[in-house]
Amino acid sequence: MDGVIYHGNRLLDGAKEFVEWLHNNDKRFLFLTNSSERSPRELQEKLARMGLFVTEDHFYTSALATASFLASQKPSGSAYVIGEAGLVKALYDVGFSMNDVNPDYVVVGETRNYNYNHMEKAVHLVSKGAKLIGTNPDLTGPTESGIAPACRALIAPIELATFREAYFVGKPNPLMMRQAQKRLGCATSETVIIGDRMDTDIIAGIESEIETVLVLSGVSNEKTPSLFPYRPDHILTGVGAIP
């Protein structure tokens, strides 16, 4: 969403008109985000403050995808969570409990409250057998002042210290794409993914055999596609160029 619909607390040019076009033409759509910090309600309220009004069911986060995956693997399981309220709520909603003694999983998402104690606890729990899960594989994320460490950067020290590789649920994992398609009720041939990142959005679409649109309103510019061994189907300046 950040870099496609808004940047920080500002709607990007053409975003409001694009969403209105989706509504007016009865297009089924989801805001698919690798961020796990906020719940759908919080994301809805964030957009509303910027003048864009959509319902909660139009949001699907990596926290929701992670919770759905873990519930399918270990119903009524438990987790030690390093993350924000959106991730904790998603896990509670699928019947998971929080456990910092002998959890089934250590789950890591974005958070500004990461510290050595969290890292040390996670290392001990993973070493004792807890499975390591990341909500998404993003190394960095955009902020109004530049880039900031994201989920993969936070989980890397735990992987290094335990010699265990995390499993990442969010984009570009096709699992999240299939979950989103089920929510939309759309066939692959009817689906398009629009994003600003080659390493998550575009590769997620390619690996899921979905048509891809790269917008240059976020982290990518005209030269970015040449740095990758794959290309999007379309390259546009922003979502305002779509309707």
C-alpha cells in the first residue's frame, strides 16, 4: 500500500480516483500488504483520515496470512510474538495463545520495540524447538524520512544464532497470493497485482501466474526492472494512470 496508494500520511496522486474507478466498475479488490503492524480496521481508519473510504474487508495483511497458515498447521497452537498489535490480534482471532515458555512458534513481524531481550528470548525458544516464522521477507520498508529495517532484518540475528531458517508467509510467497484470490473469488486469469516492489509484488505475481503492474510511485524507478532477471507485464507512473 505504501508507495502505491499513499506515502506516509499522504495519498499519492490519482489514488482516490483509482479506488473510485474500482468501485464504480464493480471490480473486486484487496489492499494486499506485507506490513503486519496494523489490523484491517486500523488500515481502514488510516485511509479514512486521508480521505479514502473503503470497508475493512478490502484489506489483507501478512499478519492475517500468517495467522491463517499457522492455524491450518497447528490448530489452537501457541506463539511467542515479536510484533505489533495487528499481528497479535490476528493470531488471537484464529485461536492461538501467547506463550513465552514453550511455544509452538516464534513469530516475528515489524515492530519499533525490538530489543536484545526479545532477540535473546527468541533464540532460546527456537533452540528448544519452536519453529521460526516471519510474516514477510522484506529487508527494508519505506518511511517519510527514508528506509527502515523490516521483518527480515529483524529476524536475521535469530536465524544466525540458531542456525535455523525462518519460513516467510507474506509476498512473494504464492501462499499469500492464493489466500487473497480465495477471498476475492477470482480466477488467476481474472487477477492483476499492482505494486511498487520488484522483489515482492512483481515476483509474487509471476510465481502465481498473475498479470503484473509495476508502479514507479514507490521504491522503484525506470531503471529498477533492469536489475532483475524478470520483468513486469506493465510499467506505469502510478495507479492514476490505470483507469
